[in-house]
Amino acid sequence: MNRYAAAGIAQDAQRGRRVLVVSPDGRGTRTALDAIAARTPGAMVRRAKGSETVHVEGAGAVYFTTPRSDRGRGMSVDVVYLDDVTETPELRADLVPCLATSTVGELIR
């Protein structure tokens, strides 16, 4: 994850948006989590395998997943960010419903 994406995602969370970051693997998830947490002062960071989260109290949150895991099933988010992940029809079919209830509903590649 580059620093511009990490800064933008952290800013979205501070503004109250819920963001789902899809990284290619566990290593990518940890890198993204560290980059976003460093740019989100005062955030609560959860580093449990498969349930990584950066939560800004009274605002939004950043959730992390990989294409091999649950892919965000059952989640409702405002932004989905594909972090160096190849978008496939199956992945898109899993992620688009996550944005269905959002007034923003952004899918960022």
C-alpha cells in the first residue's frame, strides 16, 4: 500500500466512513494495517488474524480482508479499496453488495 492510499483511507475513517481494504495476502494486510494505523492517531487497532481493524472512536473504521477469506460477506461499508488485488468477476460479485446500503458506495482499484 502506498502512503497516499494509506493517508486517504485514514482520513476517510476519521470522517466517519467505513472502509474495507482487500489485500492480496496476510502480509499485505499487515503492511496496510500498519500504514493506516500510523496515520490514524488515537485509533483503536485490533491485530487478530482474520479480524484486523482500525477503529476511530466516534467516527469510522477500516476493516481488512483477502480474496481467499470471506471477502467482506455480510459487511456494509462506504468504500472498498483493492490493494494490489486483481479484480475478478467472482470478487466483484462478493464486494458490490457490501456497498449497497451506502450513500457513497465507492469501489477503488
